[in-house]
Amino acid sequence: MEKTPNFIVDLHTHSTCSDGTLSPEKLVDEAADKGLKALALTDHDTISGIDRAALQAQTRNVLFIPGVEIEIAWEPGEFHLLGLGLQNPTDEFKDALEELARFREQRNREIVDRMNEMGIEADYDEIKELSEGAVIGRPHFASFLVNRKIVKNKQQAFDSYLAKGRPFYSPKGSLELTQAIRLIKASGAIPILAHPLSLYVSWGKLPELIRDFHDQGIAGLEAWHPLARVAECERLEELGKSLGMVVTAGSDYHGATRQERNLGYTAGKKPIDVSYMRGIPGTEQWFDRLSTS
């Protein structure tokens, strides 16, 4: 059995500021209570929870890594780009995120319209109530469908109605890759390709594609993600290291909506060691302290 490391971290999590179920403060508390020494908040297309999480992290003696997860225009799969270690988000970066928020609102209303067109009486205010103040996303529409007894559970809601290619699916707003890389770097962070298998690219083509992304400025690769198999993660880590990329690991924690994901653990229930923080801006002193303690 693999030995549990002395220091566990998590470099990919979500709060109620996007589609998680814990507030930024409660997310930090959960991490601290579980013994994590460092935590990155990487909400989808927003940094609105960063200040709150950072303040709470100070009180709980947790190294906080400000981050974001940005939707990138891509077909046929999904392309998410992490920005880890945001030091000073630029005005242009903030403006781009605000534009994505407007797209998100438009998308949500389109989903409501599609429901009504198919004979499911839906009201946007009812969806808002289900969100309990969180940013509205597909999990809230899934809850709505469960409450109406149209589906048995949230997974069925996604499989039948909300996933890509299903009747209620509406694409999110996205940024072009070159723009996202530039904005992340200008804000002092490192751009990292999140869960690369979600690109839906064959293993035969993936190495060359990631090499091309690296040439364009993506400096890191999230090799470890709970939706991948351990052998796949090991293969991705080897690929990232061969290209001289920063290799990271995360739980992609969302809270109660995805209970199979646990803070501080990734594929194969592997604890996320502090070594996966290496290369992230703003962590150098903490990394040296944790790794030598």
C-alpha cells in the first residue's frame, strides 16, 4: 500500500461561486479539518470567491492558492484551462470573466426556454431558489428535474437532458486559447491544462497535441484527476515531465453534488502530495517549508 504523505494538498476545487456546494469559507474549513496544508480555489470562469477564501485560509493556517478554471472553445470534448497562483489579476482579465458571466446568465435562460418548449413548465426564479444564492449551473437544473420527478436522480438528469448533445444542453461562453493564456500569465499565474482526457482526443494524437499546447504557452498539465484511471494518470505525468511541464494533481472537488470526489485525493484515491505544488507561483516558500518538515 502506498504510504500517505505527511502533507496533503489540493490544486483543483470549486465553491458556491461556481458550481460547488460549499461557500469559499466553508471549503477552506473543510480542507483544514481534513488536515490539508494547501488549497487552490479554481472556480469556473470567476475569481469572486478568492478574497473570502484567502481570508479564511489565514485564520486556519492553510496555504491558499488563488486560481480559476476557464472554459476554452473546443470540439468535440471540453477544454478547461486552470490558472494557478494568480498574483495580480489585470483589469482585462476581470473584464473577460465578467463577459463569461453574462454568457452564463444567457445560457441559463436558454435552458429554461428549452424546458418550456418541451412541455416542462419551468420558471427561472424557481431555479434561483434551488441555487440558494450560488451561481446557477447545470446541477441546479438537474435538481429541478429531480424535484419535478422527471428523472430519478441528478446523474439521469445529465445523461438524458443536460449533457452535451442532450435536449437541454446549451454551450457555455468560452475564451480562445491564446487569449486565456495571455490573460492568465499577465495576472501572474501559470496556465495548466485541466483533466486532458476530457478533450476526447485519442492517445495516439494526445502527446503531439499537448506538445503544441506547450509551445503556445501552456506551462502545466493536470496529470492526476479522479475521473481518470491511475495508469492513465501515470502516463500523463510521464508525458508532462518529458515536455518540461509543471505536473499537478487535483480532486476537482464540488462538494455534495459529486460525492465520489474527496478533498486532497485524486485518481485511485491517491493522496495529493505537496510535491505537486512545485512550480506554482506564490508557493515557493511554503513548498520549501512543507517539503522539508
